[in-house]
Amino acid sequence: MKLKKLISILLIGGMVFSLASCSNTEKKKNNQSTIKEQEVKNELEDKVVIYSTHGEAMLELVASEFEKETGVKVEFINLKGELADRVRAEKENPQSDVMFGGASSLFMDLKKEDAFEPFEPTWGPKLDSLFKDSENYWFGTIKTPVMMFYNKDVISTEDAPKDWADLVDEKYENQFVFRNALSSSARAMYSALLQQYEKKGALEEGWEYMKAVDRNTKQYYGSGSLMMQALGRKEAGISFAPLSNIIDNKVKNNIPLEVIDAESGSPVITDAIAVIKNAPHPEAAKAFVEFAGSEKIQSMFANEFNRMPTHPDAIANSPEWMKDITFKVMNVDWADIAAKQSQWMQKWDTEVKNTEKDPK
């Protein structure tokens, strides 16, 4: 009996010692992890400056979450269509740390101009090669189909265009309101359409097409919200926009919009993010890129702002319509567009667009 009692005491003592050892080891690991996280935070600068095309509500969300996570203050400057020009103008003396938003074609263009610093976030390898630069200069955070749509209180389903080629029909005179070429989505859309003609060796025919569409256009807008308001007021019935904007205005603003799955497909723009070369706050810039494209933030953007993620894990946590949606995709060579877009849009702005329709 005494021997059994002694063994029991030894076993219990060993278990207590083992549990204490495990507890101490776990505490040590946690302490080391906390110290490491603190060291990383200490390496970050006190602020990060972001040039962006995204909406204010989205920027406020990611800024708030990033500041809570890192303690780094976020300064956003929203530049819309002037984003790339601002980055170019400041190339010799950068005033920003991160370019956040804008079509991948803009990022390809600026990469050639040596505007970015290569940096691969931990989520980068999970992305499809379509959504990132092969040399880690930029990474996609949102995929954006640009699609035609109509206000069904103005245009019937039978009368709505079925494809981009239909936009030249004279029956649509004054039925279009579009974004002007300051919009990155409009630049990408106009360029994608021109490229379809260029592939057939018929670029001049493409320019004639653009002029015919302009004749049917009632007005161009520098703001997407103003364009949607015009459609809501029934000033015109047809336009194109990022799918997320169409869904937002249909659901949140109760505008009776219907999406058109164009027969020749709709282009899919990749909204990207990159670290500016010689950024004034380089470590905070890298930390922001790591954070802004994470599964957590992409999922939040999907559920709160209807933005389609590039991160495969975030897609699984997205609204049902994103998981289920199918549409025809236009075959677009974005690298080729990056090389030609500035020249094409300059010509569109000066030789195609009726300036009286673009009051700016």
C-alpha cells in the first residue's frame, strides 16, 4: 500500500511538473511572440501616406483597422483619375508611400517608369498569376468586371443593347451617360474596345466606332456618383461601370438597374497595390501592403462594399452573388494596353469626345 501511495504521489508530482513546464514553455513562446510583434511595430515609421482611387468609406475602414493593428497613422489622398500623373510628377521626390487602386495597366505602365519598389506580401503567392506582377512590383487586391447596364424604367429588356457593337445604333441617341477618360475604369474600357479592333487589323474602324458612340452620348461625368445620379433621375438609360458600383446603386440606392452580359464579353480590371520607390516611410508602406491585401481586408471589402476579392480564401467568405456569378469575359491583353493607353486616351480626349458633353 505504501509503495502504491508513493508511486501515486510521484506520478501526480510528475504531472504537475510536466504541466508547469508546458505552461512555462507556452508563456515563454507567447512572450517571445509578443516581443517579436513589438519589435516589428517599433521598426515601423509613425505614419504612411497612401495615394488611392478607392471610395472614402473603404479607405476609412482599412485606415482604422491598420491603425488599430500597428499604431501607424494613415494619411489618404484620393486622386481618382489623376493618380498616375501625381506619382509620375513626384518620382524624383516621392511624397507618398503606397499606390492603392487603379487598373493593373496603370501599374504596368508605372513599373516600366521605375516608379515602384518590389515587395512580395505573404498573401502574394496565393494569387492567380493574372492578378499580380511576375517580379513582385504590384499585386491585385480587387477584380473588377466592367459591364454594360441599363435602367429598366427607361429602357426595356427587348430594346437594351446585347453587345458593345450595338452602342452605335442611332436609336440610342442621347441614351448614354459615361465616365470621362479621367476614370481608370473608363480608360480601361475604351482601350479594351479599341484593342478588339486592333486585333483584327482595323484600328481606324475602332476610332470610327468610338466617334459613333460619342454621338449617342448625352454627357460625360468626372464622378461615378454623379453619373449614377443622372441614371437614377432617368436623364439617360444606358451606361457601363464596375459591377460592384452597379450592385451598390441597385441595392443601396434602389435604382432599377439590370446588368448586360455582353455577347463579346466584358473586361475584368485588376485593381492593384504597390510600394512607391524611395517612399518616405518604406517599412510602414510594406506593412500597409501586407495588411490591405490580406484575406481579412479583402473579405471586409467584399461584404461591406461588394468588391470582388483576388484572394481565394476571401472569395469563400464573400456574398453569395460573388460566388455564383457567371459572365463572358472579354479577351484583353493588359500589357499591350499599358503600352498604348496614354496615347489612345489622349486621342480619344482630343479627337473623339465632344467637349461640350464633358463640362468637367
